[in-house]
Amino acid sequence: MISPNPLTAWARPHWQPNDENIVLQFYVFGDFEAVRVPSQDYGSPGLPAGITSTNHHHHALRSWEGYPLKGSMGKLFKEESPEAYQRAVDAPQVLVVRGTIPDSADTGYLRDVMGVLAGLLDIGGVAILDPQILTLLDADSWRRRYLVREGAPIRSHVLILRDGEAEPGRNWIHSRGMRKFGRPDISLRDVPDAQVNLAGSLCERLVELEALGGRFMDGQQVEVPGLPEDLTGRLGGGPEHPDFHNTFVEFRWPV
């Protein structure tokens, strides 16, 4: 049984303020009742300042250049989540929740937005798309992922990917979604096949460190047990970067 308030606002014990904004964006597909969103049931007073919600007729949104259910992104969702995709495509309305807020010493803003999303599923929402982590979930799958006792782990809000490098036997481990926390994404380059699991675990730890408020400085070193030398972080990227749409901190694995 789910506890009455399963959404978590984490303290950020490692918090160091920075000048990057927190960016949130979600699409909620459904046929919504004209009633107050019951976000209070999930510990949320509503959307925080800086985050807005706009309701669109689905047919009008399909011609929008950034419409997420067409093109390569739509194909990805159709292949990976066919039932959620069909429910989203058939929904007559799309509610877009998005905005930016300044860096924050806790994540109450995320709990409040997730509470609104949960409430929308209670009044006619059938699927939620999170473009920052390339994830489309139907209502039941979304609840199983986020409405869990003691709150969903940070890892549920971020995507960690593995891609091949140009050199055979080397891999690129990287995250997506750290804009939700106002922090750079993590990039680990030139990881050998034999150490992919180690790099994946490291990426997850660095993501959690940042989500809890930590920051990396350009040139900062990270000690990794089992490696012959420390990894050195280099800052890069920005909102227009094609891989991250975010800043990133990149580490290269020792050769």
C-alpha cells in the first residue's frame, strides 16, 4: 500500500549555490476534468513560482515544431512504450508543465511539481512524457515508478546511457536530466568494455552527489578505487549542446 505522501523533497547537504537554473518540462496526455488538481494529496501545494501549466487541444499541438510524438523521438517512444504511446496519441488534450527556477537549497520544487503530475493522473491523465530523460509512461507505470514508499530514488529522475566510442572496445557513459537539479550532466569518456559496470556505478554516484547539491569545478579531480590515476573533470556544454541540452562535466578514463 502506498503511503499518503510518497513524494520526497530531498535536503541537499552538499549544496553549493551556482548560477545555473533548474529546468523542468513534462507533457501530460489525457481528457481532463474541469476540477481542482488534487496535488495536496501528494504533499504539494501546487506548482512553484516559475513553473507554469498550459492546456492544449491535442490536434492543435501536433503541428508544433517541438511536438514530442513525431520524428525520431516519437519513433523511439512508439518502439519502447507502445501502449503508453498509443494512449498519448489518442488523448484529446495535452497539458504542458514547464519552466525555470533559480538554484535551490532543497528539492521541494520537484516534489511539488511531481505532486501536480500525480494529481493530474487522478483527473483524467493517461500518460506522462518526460523529454529530459526520453521517457513516456502510462499512468500506472508512472505511479509505480514515482509513487513508492519513502519516495522514488534520485536515479528515477535521471537517465544514464551507454554509447560506443569511435575506438572499438571503448564506451561513453553519460547522463541526461540533471537540469532538473540545476547541475551539469555527467560524461565519462573512453571507458573500456571491462570497466563499464564500474563507470556506470560511478556515474550514478556523481549524479546523486550533484542532485544533493554538490558542484564540480573545472579541473577538479575524482579518485576512483581500482584506477591507476584520478579522473579530471572538465566543464563544457550549454543549453544548445546537441547531446545534453545542458552543461556537462566530462571525465576521460585513463588509457
